[in-house]
Amino acid sequence: MRFSAMLARIALPVTAAVCGGCFQSRTVDCGDGFLCPAEQACAAPGHCGEPAQVEKCDGKQLWDSCDFTDTSAGSCRFGVCEACTPDRQGCGGGWRGMSPPTTQQLNDVWVIARDDVYAVGNAGTLLHYDGTAWSAVITEPAVPSDIDLQSIWGAGGGDFYVISSDAGERNVLHITDRTTLTTETMPSYGLKAVWGSGPDEVYVVGLGGTIRRRVSAGWLEVSSGGLPLAKIHGSSSTRAFAIGPSGSYARLDGTAWTPGTITASAILTDVWASDTEAFVTGEDRTLLRLAGTAWQPVTFNATVPIGLDLYAVWGADGWFYAAGDAGKILLSMNGTDWSDESPPIGTSALRAIDGTSRTNIFVVGAAGAIWHYGQP
């Protein structure tokens, strides 16, 4: 027995040494202590792939298109060419419908990057897109299903605010680390929208004429002249606009909000502003552009239906888009003359639009509709 035990003690390190040699021979050293199986190649840091698929993405950026096979397309992720799917970035150009896991109406969309997008909607719907597919965001505690989510904005990094239809303590939801949900205590509720220029400057607005700014001690009330407000957007800490459905608006210049009135015969629905431009949409084909201190109607060509309700507006790179009923997207390349993007993208009413550039745009709307505009 003692002799057998001695043999066992001697065999263990020998076996380990032999296996260690086998392990080394079956791996590829990618550097920084990361190993890939011998039959695979080193791709992006921390990732491996089939050598042929890694070679196809050599010198390419994330989500660039590639030839997955001789007859099928793909796009690059982590330095590896992967097969295209209907929702994948880098697969196909123009407008295409996506496949969200909901049929609830979606009311707002917030685009951080090509592979980091959030959408919110009715019945507590909160979705995230990672570049390959949409999925429900699971928070702790869970987002209540008896409230509609109306507006979303954040500074990135999984830290964002959501405004709900609840007029009380569940009106402002704050989500951190992408999953931890808390409710924000507010001196007054009934808020409708949120926007910020950065993590230290976040604003919420409401129909009671409320504008509040997030500060370290809580939410500070900002004077808005008591005007009812329902949408807000801006481009910096010194340029932002908030509007109400009946034409009231407030403009941020520097540190003060100046109240005013937009003359329009229809209900106003959205506002968008850059450093040099500002637009407002509304029902009954209402689309106004800020010229100096006056809001002027734009020019529509014959392709834009009379009476079309518009619910959202957005722009990038000198191109401007408005979205509305029956899957309609309007386009302008100068801000003045607007035409219909034909054919309509689906049939659902489109409620919100956002993007990072004119080649990465997301539109959401009724019945869970999500459309993406990209290029391969």
C-alpha cells in the first residue's frame, strides 16, 4: 500500500506536466494572457473565431459588412464575420422592419450607438437593442405593467430616466446599471418628457407648466411662465426648447428659460433642435421651422398627403426627417422643402425618431413597430 501510494504521488505531477504540454499545443496565444483553441484564430481582444471568418474582417470596423459565405452576407462583430439576420446591424441598407418582442405601442426611442438603443412604450414596455436583436429589459424591481412609458433619456452607461403616465410617485423612473430601478421623489408630478445635455443637467417638463432640473440635492424648479409643456429637446446646456400641445413653449438661452407662443391651428406633438436648427411637428400636416425668433411653416411637395398627422421630428448631417401616421416618413435636405419618403414604411403610426447619423436611424410606433435605416 505504501508503494502504491508512492507511485500515485509520483504520477500526478508527471500527468500534469504531460497534460500541460497538451493544453499548450491545443491553443493559440493571443497575448495579454488570452488563449484561443488551436483550430480558431485571435480576433478582437478577448474573442476567437474561425480563421476564414476572422480574415474577412481584417481591417474592418464593428458592424462593417462582410461575405459570410459566397452566397450569403454577414457583418463584423468582435473581429469575426457572422451571418446576417433580419435585425443585425450592417446587414442591408435603406428602411427595414425589425422584430421587437412586443405588440405594445412604442412612444419613444433613444439611440446611443449602433448597438445600444432603448425604446419605451405602453404597459411598462422597456426594450434594448444590442446590434443583433431587441429584448426586454429586466429591472429590479420590475417596471410596473399598469403604466405607459412615454419618454426616455440618459447620459449613457446604463444610467437613464423614463417618464411614465403615472401622475404620482411612479412618474419619474431612474434606471442605473441598466437594471436597477428607483423612483424619483418630485415636488410636483404629471410630467410628460425628459431630456438632458449631460449627466449633470437633466430636465423634465409637464402640462402644469413645470420645468425641473436635476441637481445633486434633488429636482430644482425652474420658472417657465406657467405654460403647459409636453416635449423637450436641445443640443447643449445653452440651447433647448420645450413645447406644449396648444402652442406654448419655452426656450433655454444660457441659464434662463424664456416663455413664448407658437402660432398654430393644430395640436403640437414634438420638438427637435440642433445648434443651428429647430423644428416643431403637429397634427394636420403641421411642421414649423424656427427662423430667427419666428416659427415658419415649411413647404411640402405634392407627395405629402394633406391632413397628415406628424408626431416626431429629428435631423443629422443636414438631413431632416419627420414621422407620422400610416408609416409616413418625410425628408428634407435643406430644412425648407419636404417630400415623402416613398413607399411608406409599414402602416403603423410612427411616434418617435432618433439616431446617431443619417445612416443609423430608428423609428418606433404603434403595435410595436420598429424600423431602422442603415447602410450595409
